[in-house]
Amino acid sequence: MLATLSHWRRRVGALLGGFEAGEASRRLRHFQPSRAHLNTLIAAAGADITARARWLVRNNGYASNAIESWAGNVVGNGIKPSSLITDSALKATVQRLWLDWTDESDAEGFTDFYGQQRRAAREVFIAGEVFLRFRPRRPEDGLVVPLQIQMLPSEMLPLHRNERAANGNTIRQGIEFDRIGRRVAYHFLRRHPGDVTDQGVAGETVRVPAAEVIHVIDPVDAGQLRGISRFAPGIVKLFLLDQYDDAELDRKKVAAMHALFITTPAPAEPFDVAESDGADGERTMDLQPGQVVMLEPGEEIQTSAPADVGQTYEPFQYRTLLQVSAALGIPYAYLSNDMLKANYSNSRLALLEFRRRIEAYQHAVMVWQICRRVWARWMDVAVLSGSLDLPGYEGRRREYVACAWLPPRWDWVDPLKDARAEIEQIEAGLKSRTQALAERGYDAEQVDAEIAADRAREQRLGLVFNGMPPARGETTTEEDATAATPA
């Protein structure tokens, strides 16, 4: 019935005209995309896409370079918090405690919180999603704040678990929803389905409340439940290009094995294997520079002349990698490490567009989904455990939890020009120092405090540097400064 209705609609569209993209013309006859929702498509192919993306990252140099470039630009050395608490002494206490805790945040003990950010960015690029689980700890565990974060890959939440729970809630693709569509729990596998070293019961699940889980995902469709790899549009081309390169390399290898051939008008007479240079009885010859070889009567030398790809190999590679870079959202130079085609103008243009995408991703995914949730939970646990003493925290929680997140600063192609332009903007009142420092990944109050401390130390020691005039009231002479400077 549905097929008949769809066919009838296409025929009506062909008669009425208007949108060629909706007609069943000869050119579009075989263009019949699925009308299934993305959740259905992910349920059918998501596991295979993720497995292929992970294979490419492990075995393909371009894929590996793309993921490292993405994680390095999104996270760098960390997206760091700057508390908005107005009391400077209290803010400094909070920041110091947070810095101490970041070294203990990883439940696996491999890295710190900023390393977990980088791993999360990698996982979302590869698998389309990753899960972070809050793991409360006991006071006797000796952590500065009794809280850690465990990272769970996409495969730990079964895609095909769709059922009605005993409490009346609906479970869709491993996620439990209440009657009004809110996420209330996640049903994780106790062991990774592909890890044969784990002796746990295969297929056994555990229900984890949604308040204890951060589902990191960059959705592309409305109503999307699970993530899809960013490699999805480029997997086929990357794999086929890899096969083509391997085939070309093997062809060159086989061609290089034969230097020349000797032709004879008559079949070769049998000869003793012991007299042959070849171990398998074949007649072989080792050539040396300047060697003169006497041939048998009637024999001729024919050099090996294998077919070559000519001038098509490089353009073909370049165009294919351009399509892959567009599919992944990574500049061509970042994907291929090919800087020969780059100059200042096109490099800057590509960087500006790429960084707009990165900034949007940092805000919508990394900060909104991860950093805010972790900071709020960390503050709650720190206060409840007594690690922080914040007066009236329960009534002023929103005020205390308020925080600005500072992504890593961007390095420009020509930093001198950009620095001069930024100084002119600040002097013209087009932007503030606070904004300029935040864009560079620094907290303005911390920078000002460091500058003040440096100036006080310089004044105390009688130091004078170029471009840094003496502090107000300072009368240090050049001779005094020289005498005060330690040898």
C-alpha cells in the first residue's frame, strides 16, 4: 500500500513538474533513499559503522591524523574553568581545589580531567557518542574530593534493547524513558561485547540512573537517540583509497623485482641446477655497474618497462582526499599533512572556517554536556564532603556554581599581525582585555594578579625591562638596577 502510494506521488510530481529533485526522471531513477528515521538506520548499521571507523583509525594514516587533529583543536591542553564567584579569596580556594582534583578525576588512573576531555572528543568523533559515569568514592579513598569519572564506550550500551520496563517505562536502544519522554536510566552491559579478556557474563546489563551518566553526543537529526560516527560519510572513500594505494605499492614492488629479460629464439637447453645461480633452477644473473655480459648466439636483452600511472596519481589522490576532508570537516592540510599547496591566505581562510566549527562544537558539546555537568557535580560533592566551605550553599547554589569555561587559545599563522590588530581593538574600545584574554584561554583576574605580583617583585629587586616602565613612585636608576641584579 505504501509503495503504491509513493509511486503514485512520484507520477503526480512528474506530471506537475516544479522540483526536479522530487521527480522520477531517468537521472534519478535509481536514487531511492530510505525514509526510515535515523534511529532505525543507526540500529541497523551503527555497530558496523563504528567498527569500521575504529579499524580505520587503527590502520589508516589519514584517519589517525584526522582524529588527532580534531581532538587537539577541540581540547588542546584542556577547556578550563574560571569560577564567577565574586569573592577573590574564595574563588582562589575553589580554583586550587579543582586543580588538585583534576589529577584524580580519572577512575582508570590514566590521565587527568583534561585528558578525559580529549579522550571524549576522540570517542565522539569515532563512534558518535561516549558515556561518562560519575563514580562516588569513600572518604577513606584519600581523594581531595570523593568523586571520579569513568568513561564507557558506545558499545557498552546495547543498540538493540527495545522493550517495556517492569515499571511501565520505555527502553529504546538501551535508554530508559519515563511517560513524558525524560531519560531516567541507562542499561549498560557489564562487559564489553568484544572484550574476550573479561570473564564476566556476556549480555548481562546493569541499570544506572540518568543523573549518574553524561551521554556525550552531537546529534544531527531531531529525535536522535544514539550517536553516529563522523567518519560515516568518508569511510568508503578512505577504505577504497587505502586499497588503491596498497595495490599501487604492490605493483611497483613487483615491477622493481625485474630489471631486464633475456629472450632467445630457441628453448633453453637443460642444464644442471648446480650450475645455475638460482636456487630453484632458473637462470639468473646479478648485474653490477660497468659489467660487460656475453650473450649466447641469438639471445637479446629486453628491459623491464612496466606501465606507470603517469600524471594521474597525484591529482586523483588530491581530489579524493579533498572529498574525505569535506566529509570529516577537517581541513585538507590537517588531514594529509600536505603543506605544499598551502599559503598564508588560503591557510588563514581555512583556519577561520575550521575554528568557527570548533568553537560551536566546544560550546554545544564539550562545555554544555561535559564541563557544566562535571563542575556542578564536583561542587556539590565538595561541599557535602566538607572539602569546600561555601556559606549558604544550598540557597546560593546557582551563584556558586556559575562558571566561565576557557578553551585553549588559537595560534595564528602570523601572530605579530594578529597581536597588533588585537591591541588596536582594545585601544579603540572595540573589545576588552577580559575578552581578549578569555579568547586566548586565560582568566583575566589571574593574569592581572600575576602581572601585579611580577611588578612588585621587579620593584623590590630593582629590575627594569624594555617595554615595562617602573611602577608608580619607583625612582630606581639604571645604576641601581644594575647593582641590584644578581650576577
